[in-house]
Amino acid sequence: MIGAVRERTLTPVSEADLSRMLRIRHFEKALLRLFEQGRLNGTTHTCLGQEHVPVAVSALLSPDDHVFSNHRGHGHFLARYDEPHALLAEITGREGALCNGVGGSQHIYHERFLSTGVQGESLPVAVGVALRHRRTGDGIACAYIGDGTWGEGSVYEALNMAQLWGAPLLVVVEHNRIAQSTPTEAQLAGSIAGRCAGFGVRHERVESVDVNVVRGALAPLVEYVRREKRPAVFEASVHRAGPHSKGDDTRTAAELAEAAAGDWYAHYTRDFPAQVAALEEIERAFVDAAVENVLARPLSEWS
Amino acid sequence: MRVAEHLNRSLHTLMENDPSVHLLGEDVSDPYGGAFKITKGLSDRFGPRVMSTPLSEGGIVGVGAGLALAGDRAIVEIMFGDFATLAFDQLVNFAAKSTTMYGRRVDVPLIVRLPTGGRRGYGPTHSQSLQKHFIGVPGLSVYEMSPFHDAGRLFTEIFDSGRPAVFFEDKVLYTKPMLSGGDGLHTFEVRDGWAVIRAERDTEHVLLAPGGLTDRALAALRDLLLEDEIACTLLVPARLHPLDVTPVADVLAAARRVHVAEDGTAGGTWGAEVARLLHERLWGRLTAPITHISAPDSIIPTAAHLEARCTVQPADIRRAINT
């Protein structure tokens, strides 16, 4: 069991990082609001509480790198690409959508970013892509998964092959302590570190909501994957501050309070209230305008 | 040349002509060269482009899909077709869906080779014909090797299509010779992905069967012609799904009785899909409903006398056609 995230004082945060974290936060909140209003079709999985992880990761990636994302992937995309309108158009099925509205929230393929909705499915695919990177020497594959994903056999097949064949594959685990409604201790025996050790795969874990601390812990690992052409697993301890999808949170009040206390947002508003307030106003307005803009567009077309 | 050797030579030529082709599978490297020796000599020649893998059918199909997405072309050998079930997610939910689910055409040049079928005594988990489980999967093509078709051309056709494919190879067919010209009674003609085997033009009876049934279908055709005085044309498609019957429309137009044979077990089969498609086209011209010949709804036993009961035999085909 990973302990609660506790940070006494955060390190100073760049405007770019904080802005992006806040943009993702307001993007996700806007989606939940649209659902409540009955203006969004289907389902979505927001990354509330986890936004700082992809913001920390993305700065360490190059455009040549491939990113594999999962069902909870809006933050992964928004941290890498400055294209929130296109993502929102995808989720709402409007003109300008990344994938013409066919893929929706969890099936995005844009440049070198690909997400898919089956747990663990992307890891063997990422190994294949990483093997090509190994051959051409031009990048790495980075795959985001959750702690729940470790129940899938494909994860182990992928780690085994990646280690055997020297695939430059970075696996970023957003360990949010819960798989839909099942607490991690009820679905994961042993530890992720122990499982990585079994394959001889390098593993690092960070327990911090500080985007600089997360990035600082990850940087040597990314460098290792790039230089040594080996796989590595980076486990970031986070709290899922929102529901699994929408309105399906069965956690107790105490558990929700703990998740809220572990949310990076609470820490940043406490330590940098003026900076957060100023940037938040900008990002909130930006997202609101984006929602208005995208929802006014014609429906997407697919041929 | 035997079919196994033809497949092997086709892979050699393919990898020689196209450096983007990679091949993965369990025990495919030399000196072993695969459980059925189809990949012999490839690793010695093409080095790291040929990879012997861990026992991870799902994983290696995913790796193949990843290579294909990133710009390579991948062939994955699964040692026994039965084990394709372990790769069902990667094939159905990833490789096949990826061709369209991102809202635009995405090429996934991936071939999953599946040694298949019974009649070798390997028992229930190493003998089944799983074609029917892959029929009608959006984005996925289903091919089957025949002794009439050039495997290299089929592999190239699949890669050029951009769609992933499962490629079934009957394990007994491996030991049979490639066929061309004719057998003294019938002429063998290949046109646009179909083999047309017939003793005369415009026969009343037409039998459709995948390549793995060729030896048994030919035996039945000979008996029908010589002993029952029934001329039947055999049609063997290389691509089972999607099935395009246009190239053999003339043969079908002349038919009054159509029969479909396959090695899959009864129920929800490829043959049923073919019958549906042909009933729509030929209704009114046929003098009887389309006949369906398949293995019974059963696992494939190991002992030879039991296995024979649960696999399609020449006599089953002959009986279905002459009654």
C-alpha cells in the first residue's frame, strides 16, 4: 500500500506547468458539467487529481517519441498537444475532431499519440513500436497505464519481451489506489515494484504531487530508456479526486476526503494561492470559450 | 514442390524483396525453423528480422501490430491455430479495429499465420479449425492457403491491402504437392484469388471449399465423376472473408446445385455465411437448398479412428453431393 501523499511545501512552479495542469483540470470539469446537462453522449473517464503526472512526463518527451494512452487519457493528450479544441470536438462529435468522432474519449490516434480502451492491450503494441525505435534510434515508446492494469496478462508478456529484446519502453503507472470501484489492496497482490523486479526491469516510484519532484524523479529514468535502450517502469502515486467515469463513486466520505487532500490542486492552492487564482481564471475562461466554440460547430462526418 | 516448401520459399522471397518485413513466432529461428519448418533458413539469412519469441501469443500479435503501425510489415506465426484464441483481443480489438476506429484509414500490414486442422492425431487443443471465429470481424481479412495459390502473391496482396489478416494453413496440406495444370480428369485454373477445378464447363454441381479441403474434395470429385457420373466444379477461394464471388460468377450462374464444405465444426460457420450470400444471388435458379458439409459439433479426438469420425472425409463430401 502506498502511503498518502504528504507535501509540506511545494517547489516553485513554472507558469507553463501550472497553466497546463489547470487547463486539464477545467477541461475535465467542463466534461462532467456537460454530462450533467445531458449534452455529452456515452461515457468519459476524467483524470482529476492526476493532471500533474502527464504534465511532468510530457516535458521529457520528444516529438519523435510515441505515447500510448488509456481510457483515462485526456490529460495525457492535453499535456502533449496544444489542441484542446480538437480533443473536445472528438469527445462531442463535432467538426475538427481528432478522429472524426469515431474514437471518442478513449480511442485517439494523433501524430505519435495513440489510445485504446482495453486494459493492457497497448503494452505489447508499444513493445513493437519501441523495437522499431531501437532499430532507427529516433525515440522511445511511452505507455501510460493504471494500477488496475496490472491484473492483465498482456502487461507481463510485454515486460518480458521488452526486457529480453531491449525495447526502449517507458511505462508510466498512475497508481491512483483504485480500479473503478475496487481498492488496489483488493486487486493487486504483492507490489508493482516486486513484479518489475521479477523481470529485471528497472522501477522507480515517486510519491509527490509536486510536478517538479515528479519530473525530477522521472528524468533519469527517461534518460536510461533512451540511452540504454531498455524498458523502465515509473510509478507515480496519485489520488483519483473524481469518479471512475461519471457519478459512479462509491467511496466513503472519509475516503473521498483523503483523495481530496491528496489532490495536487489542494496543495498548489494552499502554497501558491495568488498564482493559481490568476492562472485559473485564464484557463477557466479559455476552456469555457472552447466549449462554446466546439459545441457551436456542425456534427463531425465520417466516410 | 510440397506446400510447406512453397510457403518457406515464399517467405524467403518476401523477406529478400522487402526489408520492412519482420517475422515473429515461437521457435521460428534456425536450426529449428518452426514446428512445421515453414520458417527454416529465415533467421540465418535475415538475422534480427526473424525473432523467436516467448510463449506469448497475445503479446507477439500485439508486437506485430506495433511494428506494422510504426511502418514495418509483420508476419506472426502462431504454432497451432487453436492458440489464436490467446491473441483474440489483439486481433479483434486492436489490429482490426485500428484500421477504422481512429476515424480515418490506418494501415496495419500484419499477417498472423495459423497452422490449422486435424488428421494428424494432435488431439482436441491442437487440431481445431477456428476460421469461423474470425468471420465478420470489421477490418480483418481471413485467408486460407491452398495448393493452387501462390503464397507470396497472397502475402503481398494482404500487406498492400493495409488490413490485418489471419492466414490459415492446413497442417496436412503442408505435406501435399502444389498443384497446377490438372489431374488428368480436371483442369486447374487460377483467376483473381479463386481456383477453378473442373472436368467440363458449366457443371450442374458446384462445390466451394477452402484450400485445406483440397485433397478430400478432389478425391470426392474423382469418385463422383468416375463412379456416379456426376461432374462437379470445385471452387477454392484464397480469401474466405470478405468473400468476393464476382470472379467466379459465370461458374455459379450455371450451377443448379451448390455445396459448401469446410473443416470447422457445425454451427455459426463460414459455410453458413457463404450459403447466405449465394442464396441471395442464386435463389430461383437452384433446384435445392445449398448443401453444407462440416465437421460435427464436437471436439477433435486424438485416436485415429475417433478423429476420422470428427473430421470431414471424402466420402462425406461425395455423399452430400450425390444424394
